[in-house]
Amino acid sequence: MTRSRVAHVLAAAADLLGTEGWNPGTNPLMHAIDRATGFVPGKSSRDAEATSLAAWDALGQHLAGRSPRDWETGDNRTAAEVLGALYAAAKEVSSC
């Protein structure tokens, strides 16, 4: 897995949520990241799982160490904030 792959997954997750609509209960960040990597628990490769986890970790780093799940469900979060965080995390990963 490369940084560019992780950045691509984060941006692809943002694109999915932008198209489908983000909802922390029915279409949360983690599901979008998993779908962007092609990860299906119990059915996917270890590489897909590792990439999904790396993307989740990169998003957490962008959020100053805050859990992305806690962040997305708190503070009356908006879809624009969620998409912005995913794109910003992608940019940070690709510039490292």
C-alpha cells in the first residue's frame, strides 16, 4: 500500500458520500472508506483491509487524533464538513 493509494481511497470515499449523501447512521465514513478500498469484512484481501485501516488512521490524524466516528457523530456535523475533512486528509497524505 502506498500513500497515493490511501489518498485515493480518502478522495473516493468523499466522492461516494457526495453522490449518495452522508449520514452518520446509515452511510457513515467507515462504510464509505471500506467501499472505496473494496473491503468487505471476511471476504476481502488483507491488502484491502490494511488500506482501509490506513485511510481511517490518516483521517484520524487529520482530525488531530480524534476518532473519526466520534467526530462525525458529534457537534451537529454537516455533510460539507465531512467531505472537506476527507479531501483535506487525502491532500495531507499525498503531500507527506
